[in-house]
Amino acid sequence: MNSSNTDSMQPAKPKSRRLEPRIPRNSQLVLCCLDRQGGQRRFRALALDVSKNGILVQTEEAVPAGTIVYLQTASFTALGKASVRHCTQKGLRFRIGLYLPDRLTRAL
């Protein structure tokens, strides 16, 4: 069997479903949200990449999908609000996909 035959039997890579390109980032952020008791939670996050309508962050805490979070820079400058689309554990950390309906995070 030659290698050209085995190459043709490989499954095709799925096309990306992304509507906008992702731009890599390495920016420190603070996420703020309310917990189930109505208390405020703050935790540090690392922005991994951004797009026109979203941002992927990494945190040490899980945040449930559907949660509204408020984004701030590490120096507590407000950037806007976002909703959590997904939260996936990766090792000891969590990758959180955020949807940003208001594009206030251009400074990232």
C-alpha cells in the first residue's frame, strides 16, 4: 500500500464554524458576577483570544453558562458586560467563552 492511498482515506478536517477571526491575546482581566445568593464574585482571568463578538478567557473557577459577567482590566477599568456561552475544564483551569453584545472591549 503506498502512502497516497492512505492519505486519501483520512477524514477531511471539519470546517470552522467561526464567523469572525480570533486574535490571540495574553491580557489579564477581572470578571465580576453575582453568585446564587446575590453576592458579588470577582476572579482573575486571562484573555486568550478575542473576536468581533466574543472573547475566550481562562480562569481557576468555573462559571455556569448563561451567567452575565462584567469585564474589567487588571487595574479595574470597566470594559463592559458579557454572557457565558460555555465553560470547559482544561486541566486545573477553565476555558470560558464569552459573548459580548456591546463591543466595549476594543482596548484588549
